[in-house]
Amino acid sequence: MPSFELAVEQGADAIELDVHRTLDGQLAVIHDATLERTTDLVGTVAEMSMDAVRSADAGYRFGTDDGAFPYRGHGLRIPTLPEVLDWLPEGTGLVVELKSREAVDATVVALRDSRVAGAGLVTAISFDEQAIERVRELDESLPTGLLLVPFDKVERGLSWAVERRHQAVYPWEADLGLDPMPLIAQAAAFGIKLGCYVVNEPQRMQQLAATGLWGFVTDLPDVARAAVGRAG
């Protein structure tokens, strides 16, 4: 949660998060399928209850360059998706990455009546085509986007998305090439929002914003805001 709060403070238009379904059917907001890389516990989220997942210290592994771990022992817990939805400030968008097909149904239920969905500021995305296909099956009003793994052809993703009536495609940044204009034009012709991940270099941010890219994921929202401006 502190990272989401900081992103909003630094001017992010939206936050992106990942969801996994726990053994008892709840939605844990955590990137990895397991706990050991980011917490003080070991285990697979899908094989644990939400209470067990929340017993982990979510700030345990996050350190600074000088070797300190300032977030340990401060009660930071892995949140549930409903908790994030309740907190999300009005006007801030949300991009929910579905890490597994098992998380889809509960995610759609959680998003359906949320404030951010009502404002038209939420998108469900996944590398798994069947996951976002299931989202559309459950709720056609919920925008969906296809994530492309590095080196996947952006043209393929655009064609698939328009055929299957998804709204957006998000390739790896380098796959847009030095001149992204042809792909941006193709996406515009298809009526598809074209974004990308991850952009942390200010000059590239400025170039992509100038060429009309719909948006990009960044680890540095303050740098991005300074690079592209408030209207970027």
C-alpha cells in the first residue's frame, strides 16, 4: 500500500497491481505466486488462506542502497483487492493484472460495483488470453487488455484484440521499435488503445507521449510526470 500511495502522490494517472486467488477464494494483491521473494514467509498464495498470506511481513525484503530494511516490522500486510478498491482515490485509474485464470471470476465480481469501474477508469489485463476472454464472457462492460511477452509481434496482438473485441494491447516497450508511429497508427485504425511496459528513461517517455501512445507503465511516476507534463 505505501507504494500505491506514493505513486498517487507523485502524479500517477493510474496504479497497476497483480492479483492471485487464495485457497479460500479471496484476492491477494501481490506480484509473485509465492511469498518468499518479498516477505518473511515461504509459501504459494494459491495454497494458503488469506489469513495465512496476511500473516507475512510484506515490507520484509524491501531495502535501501545502504543495506537497511526500513519497512520491516511496521505491520505492512499484503492487501486484498477490495481493500485497494476502497482506498483508491477518486479520479485515479486502476489496471488489474490477472495472474491466473482462477482469479478471474472473483476479480470481476470485485470490480463490477467499484467506484473506479463506475468512473470508467479500470482495465483488466493479462498475458493469458483465456483469462481476459473469461472477463469478457462474464462482463462485457469491463475493459480488457492483452499483455504481450517480450518479442511477441505487436501486430499479432493488435489483430487478435480487435477480432476478440478487447480494448487494449500492452507490449514490451522495446518491441515498439525506435519509431513507434506505424504501430500507433495501426492501433488507432483498429480502435485499440496501445500502451507498453516498462519505461523509466525520460527521453523515451517524451518520445512516446509525443507520438500519441495511449500510456506506459513506469516505476518512476514522478520522473514521468516531469517528463511529459500534467496533461501527458
